[in-house]
Amino acid sequence: MAEKTIQLRVMRYRPERSDDPFYQVYTIPYRDDMVVLDALNYIKDHVDPTLTYRWSCRMGICGSCGANIEGTPKLTCSVFLRDLRRQPVTIEPLANFPILKDLIVDIEDFMDKLLRVKPYIIREKEKPLERGEYRQTQEEVDMFRQQSLCINCMLCYSACPVYGHDDRFLGPAASALAYRYLQDSRDEGGDARIAAIASTHGIWQCTFVGECSVVCPKDVDPAGAIQQLKAMAATKLMKSMLLPLASR
Amino acid sequence: MATETARKPYVRHRSAMWWTKNPRYFLFQIRELSAVFVALYAFLVLYQLWVLRQGAESYRAFLDLWFSGPMVLLGLAILGFTVLHAVTWFLLTPKVLAARLARSPASSALVFVVMLAVWIAVSYVVVAFLYAPPAPVPPGGH
């Protein structure tokens, strides 16, 4: 039986050779159990060692192999070639980020945004070690568990038209992370965290397109988290206006 | 000391037609556009009230315009966009609401159906009130 082949149209950017990205088409043999990342690895090993991309775990948990496949941000380790109907299959770097080389984008802006939401438990006063850990009920864990599953793959930023329009926007994953800590019963840093995100380029810039939640490989639902953050910030503002003393 | 780098990040230009590339982006744009029609209707009703104050003659002229072909078409467009506006926002409401019924989050479908039912019920009451036959004048009344 003749070997099955597939055509991949990969966006290349080689800053040392050219000023603009270009597309390169590779035709490679494939089996039904191959994912897009396997195809990229095949190209790298057998066809073109200059092709550059990020990957690590091959099992949808490291969050490093994201790319736009046929225009939609996806983890390349999670898309089977057999499910891609149209050929050639177009693979591009994640949208809305500057390209550094081939499929590798600059993630520095995203890293800065993660830090802005203070992604750690803040206590007003730590209790001494001998008094044990901070315990939580299952209900308390359930309040933030969904948002704690984010793997920082940045697919949501690639899908977000608001971030594509203005990269000052805090964006989906960082907002979901802020929500995760605000909902954590052990955290006492709510005021500082809300102040950090309830700004023009914070959660209020979100227009609720909702595509971030659609592309999220871990069902984190950043769109829902941002809307609930808006409700939390608005409630806090109303309380401080109506009960100026109580909110101190 | 600054280190020399071969980095030359390439920033892509986003097409003005980005919203045509994905049906969900398109629906989002339509949802945003629908707000313009909802606002337009509010202005038309305000204008109607203003004309009403100008006297019977002007109001009759307004009604002639209101029931003319193009205005009926506009009215139908407004109705369509208003329904779209309401339904799309009702679909999104569960995400904002995070309603919790008996400890478990309320299902999105339930929130949507309840809101739709309340909307239809309120619309029915308003329509019934507006189109109710005039109450008979009690004997001896004016």
C-alpha cells in the first residue's frame, strides 16, 4: 500500500536571512496516530533541521507547543493530522505576539502580565508553622479549581481580538489567574489584587468576545472569570461609595 | 552591560477584516452592532413623545411616516436586532451571574431559560396592557 502523505504549509521567519515571514510547504509521510507536533518533529529530523518551534511534554500539560493551526490557536500535540481535512494544513505562530523565529513568539509581555496580578497567596499575617497548614473544604477548593488548571499556553491571548488590538490589555489568562487567587479562601490580598486589575487596561477592556474560553485546552473559562471579576470590582466600588466607612 | 542580540521580533499587521475569519468573531460583531439598533429605537420613542407634545397635527404626520414602507422595514430590522441582542446577552449571562443554587452552580441552560421565560412574560403583560380594549365607562361616570 502506498504511503499516505500530508502537506503542511508552515509560516517561517528567519530574522537573520529576511525581513518578512514567508510560507514553506513540506510534504511528509504520515500515519493516523500522528499529531501536528509529530509532523513538525518529522520535518525537523528528516527534512529541514532549521525549522524552529517550542515543545516539551507531548501530552497537553506543559503549554509550550501552541500554534495557530488553520487560523485557530491549538496545542500542536493535541491535534491529530487525520482530523485535518483541508490540505495543505497551515501552521502559523500564535497570533497577536511578535514572532522571534519561525513558530516561536515573544512571551515576555505575557510573563509581565502574570506578575501584575500577584499570582501567589497573600496573607496579612502568616500563622506560625507549628499551627499547621491552611486547610480548605472541598467547596472552598471548588471555588477556584477550574481557574487553577491554566497551563499558560497563551492560546487565549492568540484568540483574543482585544489583545490583538491593544497589547496593553491584561488579557484572559492573567485575569483568570487573578480570579483564582481572589476566590481562594486562604488569600487575604483581595484589595491589592482588585486594584491591580480593575483599570482601563485591566478587566474593563474585555468586551466579552468569549473566544478565549472556546480555545482553552483546559476549560479554564477565562471569559467567565473576567466577567465575574467585573462584577466583584463593581460591587466593591458601590460598597465603598455607599458605605465609605465599612469598606475600610 | 548591554549584550548584542540578533533578535528582530516581527510584529504582524492585523487585517481590518479579522472578524470575518471566524463565525464566533462575526457573531460578536453583530451583537455589538445590535446595540446601535436598540439605542436607535430608544431615540425614536423619545422623538415620538416629543412630537406628541407638538399637537395632534404633527403626531398624525409622524404616524404617517411611522407606518410608511421604509420605516416598517427599519422597525423590522430593529425588532430582529433587539431579539438578537437580548438572546445573545441572555446566553452570556450565566457566565457573569455565577448563580449558585443549593451549593452547586446553576446550569447555564436553566439561567437562560428562566431569563427567556421572564422576558416573554413581561412582554406579554406589556402587550396585553397596551392592546387591552378600553374599559367600559361606569354608569354615571364621565
